[in-house]
Amino acid sequence: MDLRYSAAIAAELGIKEEQAKQTGLLIDEGCTVPFIARYRKEATGSLDEVAVLAIRDRFSQMEELDKRRSAILKSLSERDLLTEELNKAVNSAPNMTSLEDIYLPYRPKRRTRATVAMEKGLEELALLLMKAASGNIDPFDPLEEAVPFVDPDKGVSDTAEALSGARDIVAERISEDRRSRMVLRTSFARIGRLSSRVVRGKEEKGSKYRDYFDLEEPARSAPSHRILAMFRGEKEGFLAVSARPPSELVIRELEKIFIKAANGAAEEVRAAIADGYDRLAAPSMETELKNALKLKADREAIRVFSGNAREVLMSPPLGSSAVMAVDPGIRTGCKVVILDAQGQLLMDDVIYPFSGNKAAEEAGRKIIDILGRFPVDAVAVGNGTAGRETEAFLGELRLPGDPPVIMVNESGASIYSASKAAREEFPDRDVTVRGAVSIGRRLQDPLSELVKIDPKSIGVGQYQHDV
């Protein structure tokens, strides 16, 4: 890890340079963020885990920036494109976005309309148009100026083709210009509109995204959950999502940079700006804005999920208490298990309280009989399908010992029930019994039980599977 970055990181994060340096050294030694925050306070000046994580990330980002900077300088040098001014600009780029903007006009390109036009010898005409449009040279008639560039052998049959090729070159130059990129990026971030439309013919299959079939709002203020929903719908092929500002406003700002005169050349450049924006600049900027929106929404989803997961995992345990657990079901019945105070399975059975009056009476008698034989301190009921109905059914019974009936979040219980750990513990039990056991243990000790499943399956967020 290059400790030269310590001063910059310290200034950015508002800490002392020595704190950033010592934290960098510890990270370089292989120490983890929790270890540094907890056991190396004397070295870091008591930085918490958030600050240590930020320092680690900024060191990594700066190293990546320098690697990319070196690669760009090497590429430019090998192609004899590295001027003193360009070298200074590359070395002073403060971030990856600025660095890529500087390199964009010099990046090796695939064949484009502009490169084809340059092969036809039309670059000089393009530069003349730009100079005249900016008022740097005397005005001229573009058609007359294009006559010397007509060359059928090169594929330029007339002046119209010459001007068309020159406009292609102008369009690419302007779309790659650093001033243009700054205006574009600012406009997309400030006045960009995030919109979604249903893909034609997908109305029925994509009905769960009905709220997004015709939606538009400012991108900068769009809520994270709507951003993620739109992108999920787009990924699944039901929605077409756009993130662009009104084109006429952006084109007007670009014209202010490159058009300072009123002449025929200015009209050619004006047409090139509109074409370059629609064909080249807008698609790349839209991708950049979408990526920024997705990153922001991902971070918010992670923040919400981590907070909710913490609440669930740290829920107070019931403690060493015997529990009856019920995994509700209608057609397949409710799975009933008895767990002792240590969470060990003592017995299991099935009742059918929703299969008619006779079955309900039998289910009630069975529950009372089980509790007569296995006294418990509480009854846990899964909150899935038929959960409330099962809670109401049990509430109507006179349960021996009068244990409280408690609803328990059963998200992920089915995943655990089919896991290797569950199969090893209960090789002779059905997955439904294993699920009921998990529900009961979640009441006894939520943390010990929930750590057995993937956090994404705990069911405390909407979009954790997308991030």
C-alpha cells in the first residue's frame, strides 16, 4: 500500500495524516477492519470501524487511479501522442472520471463514422467548420469550401457527402471534448429524468410492475426502492428504463460552447452537435447516470437491510424455555413440534384445523393433549400463509398452562429446512418438521438460529437479492 496517499486521505476524511498512515500500515500487514478498530486504537488514534473502512477504500481507490494513470501515459507515449500539456492534465486528474474524460479523445477506437470520414481526408474540413462556427476565422460558404474535398476515389462523390463526413467528425470531437463532458455530466445529474415504460406485448406477464408502466420523475430525487424496482423490471425484460434530461436543454448548453457566430458553418456544427448528442454522448452519459443511481440505491438498500437484520438478529431471546412451534398450512395441515428448553425436538405431529368443523375439533383436542403431556412456556406460530388464522384458532382453545401465543417471522425457515445442516440434525424428519423446529428455536434464541441461513433470506428487505 502506497503511504504517499496518507496526506490526501487525511484531508479528505478530516483526520490526522499519522492516523491515515498507521491505519494503512495495519491494513498492509493483513489486519482486518474489525481487528484494527477494536484492538489497535493506540495506533489509529481511536478511529472507529467506519473511519478505518473509509481509509481502506480510499487507499484502494487511489492505487487503482494511479495504475490507470500509468497505463494511459504508457499508451499515449507508445503512440507518440503524449504532449507536455496532456501529460500535465493526466497527472493532475483528481479522480477516475476526470482521467477517463481526458483520455477519451485519444483512446484507440473501433471504426466509427468519424474515423471513416477521416480516412476520406475530411478532418481538415471539419476543423474549418468548427473554427468558423466559433468565430475564429472569417465566415465562408460550406458548400464552396467542401468542393476541394470531393474525391470519388475516396468515396466522396459530392459536396453533400463531404459535409456529411465532416459533421460526423465534428460530432465525435464535440462528444469527447472535456468541456462537453462536464456540461453533459452536470446536466444529467441535475435535470435528468428517470422514466420507465412497459415493453410492448409484456403488459400481462409484467403486471407486477404495473405501477411502473408509465412513470417519470426527477432522477436526483427518485427513491431508492423505485430505482431498484425499475432496474429489476428492466432486467427481467418487462420495462424500458430511461435516464436522460430534456435533450433540447442540453444541446443548447453545448451550442453555447462551440457556436459563437451566425453563419453557414455554425449551422453545420449545430446539426453535428444534435447528432453527436443523440448518437454518441447521450447513450454513454445515460449509462453513467444509471450506474450512479444504481450505486446510490444499492447503498440505501444495504443500509436498510443491515439495520433491519440487526434488529431481527438481536431480538431478545425467550431463554431456556420449552416451546410448542406451529408451522401453519391449509391444505397440507399445520406442523406441530415440541422443543425442550435447550431446543431439542421431543415430538412432532400434524393438525388440520382448516379442513372442516370435525377436523378443527380433532385438531383442538390434539393440541390440548400434546400440551398436557409436554408443558411449554410459549407457543410460536409462523407468520406465513394461514399464520393469523392459526393464531386465532389457538387463541380460542384453553391451552394447558395458558402459554402465550407469539407470532414468529418464518422467512428463510424453508431454506434452512432443506439445508445440509438441517438434514444432518434431523435425517429422519420431513422438511416441514425441520421448518417448524426452526420457527420454535427462533423464539427461544433468534441469533443462534438465524445465523444458520443466508442473511439475504431472513426477509427484512425488498431488494437485497439485487445488490
